Amino acid sequence: MATIETRAERMILNMGPHHPSMHGVLRLIVTLDGENVVDCEPVLGYLHRSMEKIAENRTVVQYLPYVTRWDYLATMFTEAITVNAPEKLADVPVPKRASYIRMIMLELSRVASHLLWLGTFVADIGAQTPFFYVFREREMIYDLFEAATGMRMMHNYFRVGGVAADLPYGWVDKCEDFCQYFLPKVDEYERLITNNPIFRRRVEGIGTITRDEAIAWGLSGPMLRGSGVQWDLRRVDRYECYDELDWEVQWETAGDCLARYFVRVREMRESTKMVLQCLRQMPGGPYENLEAQRIAGGPKSEWNGAEYQFISKKPSPTFKVPKGEHYVRVEAPKGELGVYLIGEDSVFPWRWKIRPPGFINLQVLPQLVRGMKIADIMAILGSVDIIMGEVDR
Amino acid sequence: MFGFLKQVGDYTRDAVQAAKYIGQGMAVTFDHMRRRPITVQYPYEKLIPSERFRGRIHFEFDKCISCEVCVRVCPINLPVVDYTYNTTMKKKELKSYSIDFGVCIFCGNCVEYCPTNCLSMTEEYDLATYDRHDLNFDNVALGRMPYKVTDDPMVTPIRELTYLPKGVMGGHEVPHTAPRAGKRPEDILEEMEAASVEMPVG
């Protein structure tokens, strides 16, 4: 399109750290040419709490309450990785039932995270209505979490070797209720958002990243899958019991904000279906059933076997991280959440390196916003889905 | 000429599409007029905290053996256990115990690892004070029982999702005394026995 040459003087604009669409305390120094973004430099560290250093003088039991403060919207994943790292290093077995409970919790947490992402993403673009609908459903997930773990967000539920407690009475029934209730609600969001012409104009073709670039930048999660890479650690690493479920990796090829939106919305559906499968396949079924079987079968019954426990052995407060080092990762809603752990046969880990997905995904932001309009920064940043708690740690 | 007509046609089609999709979206919005709000009118209505809710910690002085496990599992070694070693009885004697709830994050590690169960978590969650030093609870304050939502005549108690009957999604739809979802293990046992009686063995 022919435009009149109106090259204005460059303007340096400071966005954040207290801008409402900065998702916490991210600061962007944006260089503008009129309304066009010439460059952008993210400034991090406003929420830095030295989580890695804190880990170096905490036992695993002591450190577990901290980790939900990394990514405070997908709290179960941070707990999962915190117990997986020492678990794998020390070869602690996880009972199958515990693994299923973990999967249910993880997938519910993924739905909760994507829900909040959806709310803030469209709110950044200017649609406030879905934000409230999304919170209504998220609240139900948190009610489920509260009943099982005792806290809505700071669960402290995962343990080395299993989970802290079995599911309470009636939990499985209500979780199933929620899943059945939730699936039509996703359709409702889609009716409200997906084809809305204003939304489409704001996100289609915005913040495009190609397949090769996405891989080269080290992106993960929906950022990577939105660019046409079928990379899901649940498939790749086969951790927990994800192999026993019937599910598809959700992906898109366009690589723009809309593609990432589609990936996440479909992942919500897929996760809900996975929760439903887990509820049906869980060894022992609901806890009340398991308890009845145990009463009927007596102390020697198979229902008291290792498969049906929620934890293999209660971790001792002086659980020692064995000597050795390794990298463990899970597929968090934002991408690959990993921990590089070095143990030296002491109760404290020698090094606890966190690989947060948001931090790595945020790197690509300057490239994505370059050449775009200033209003697109919100759409692009929203679609990257960062949580400053895990970016700065 | 045809280009102009095509432009007009495209524009009209876009406008009609936009109107259709916005109408579709508004239908969702207007559909909410026939739904009940899920908002809990807080001081008048209160949610009943779940059974496992981790609120203010309750402490029983007489059960405590001053082993200090709670201190060791606490992320910040918060509980203050003040004891002397009684040489005649050859036992630790607890003098005082305190937890500062201005610093506590209610992770529940102390409760989980307490060997004598002298610690427990209550359903009390509103601990606001005018002075933060008031939050430093000593063993007397820790021994007080929590305030219960269901005992307050001014408050309408509301059940959380997990404690509602099967199929009910809102706490406003049923009274808080409605039985929760899921069977009791006794009932499952009875059903199992009834089934085994009906089915001839062998």
C-alpha cells in the first residue's frame, strides 16, 4: 500500500513495569517511529527472588512450598518438576494410582492456566467479557484443588514418591461433573471470540514466527506447536502414564497469534478429555470405592498393594539428594519446564537450575514486535503467555 | 467496473459476516441473563472451607514433645519451640511455643510431619489485624478453637463445588446441608454384599 513518507523522529517509550497488560512486572523499552515499533528491549528482574539459590539450602520437603510461586498460574507443574527431579535421581518408585492422581491434577492445572491466559489475552486486545466467564470456570478448578490439597493455589500436594493425600470422598464424581460442564463452556468461549471480526483483525498474521525460527529460538509449548512443530513432552518423554491415554498433540501451522490461540483452546478440550479418561482408568477408582474394597478384602487384599497407594513411602524430612546430576522436564502449559539438578549426597541440592518456559519464550518478543504497530505489542505479548513469577524466579 | 462491483460485494459480505459473528457472540452474552450469578456476597454469605483447608494452625500444648520436627520441615524454620531439659524426669519440658502468622505461608509441612499430631490446621482464614505483632500467636492463642461459618446466625454458609451433590454446579442451588457427591464406603460395601448374595458362587 502506498503511504505518504512521514518519517518522524524516533521516540523512546517506556512500557511498564506497572502497565496493566505487562502481566506482572515486565518493563519494555520501546523505540517508536510514529506508531511503528522499531525496536523493543525487555527489562527483567523486578520479581527476582533468587529461587535457585534458595533451593540450595532447603531440603525437598522445605522447598516444595516455594515452587508454586514460580508459575503461580500452573502451580501443579512446578510441584511436579520439583518432585520429579529428586525422584528420578534417587530412583523412587511412584505407584500407578499416584501417577494417575498427578495426571489429573496436572491436566486440571493446564486447563486453569490456559483459561487465565485466554481471559487476559482477549482482555489485552479489548474484550473484557470472556475474562469474567473464564474466572467462573477457573474458580471451579480451584475448588477441586482446595478439596484435594487444602489450598487453592499454593497446594504443596506433590511428594517425592507420590502425592500428599488421596482424593477425598466424592471428588472423582465432582471432577467428572466439572469436565462435563466445562466442554460446552469452551464452545461458548469460541462462539464469543473465535470468529469475532475485531478479534480476528487484531491477531491474524500478527507476531508470526516460522517453524525454523521457533526451533532456533528454543521455543516450547504452544509457541512451538503454533508454528507447526508437533512437539509435546508428554508424547516425547512419556512421563507419568500419558501413554495409557488416548489424546492428540494439538498444533497449528500459521505461527501467528491466532494459531497460538487455537492451540491453547484445543489443548483445553484435550486436557479435559484426558482428565475424564484418567478418572475412569484410575487404579482403584474413587477413594471411597478403594476404601470399601479394602474393608471387604481385609489387610491382605490386593487393594492394599503397591499399585493402589497414593504414595510409595512418605518422604523423610532428611531425604538425601543422591550424588549425580541430570535434567528433568515436564510439559507445562507455557512450554518445557525443566530442572537441572546436581546432588552431592546431602539433604540439600548442590545446584537447582530452573528452565522456565516463559523466560525462554520471552526472548523472541523483540523480534516478533519489530515492524509491528504499537497496539500489536499487547496482542503479541499476550499470546506469548508469560508469567513474571517464573521469568524472573 | 467489475472490480468496483467486486469491492462492493466483498464489503457487503464482510459486513454481513461481521454482523453475524458479533450477533453470535452477543447471544452468548445475553444467554447469561437467564443464569444465576455465582458471586458469593462475602460478609453475608461465606464459603465453608474444605476439610483439608489449611488455615490458622491449632496447637495442643500437652501433646507436644518438643522434638522440633516442625521447625526442621518448615521452609523458614518458623515455629519457636522453647523448652528445657528436665534432668530428673529425663525429658524435654516445653515452656512455650509460638508461630508468627504474619510470616507463616500455611504450607502445612509442620502439621504433616508432627509425630504426635499436636499441630492441626483450622478453617480460620481471616487473620487481619491492625498491628502485625498481633499475628505472633503464642501457645495460648494457638490453642483457641476457630470460628465456624456454620455457627454464625448472620452468615449464610455456602458449599464449595466439591461438596455439592452430583450434578449440582453452584453452591447457591442447594442448602449447605445437602449430602455431598459420591457414595460412602459403607454403602459400597453393602452393595457389594448384596451383589455377591444374588450371584451364586461356583
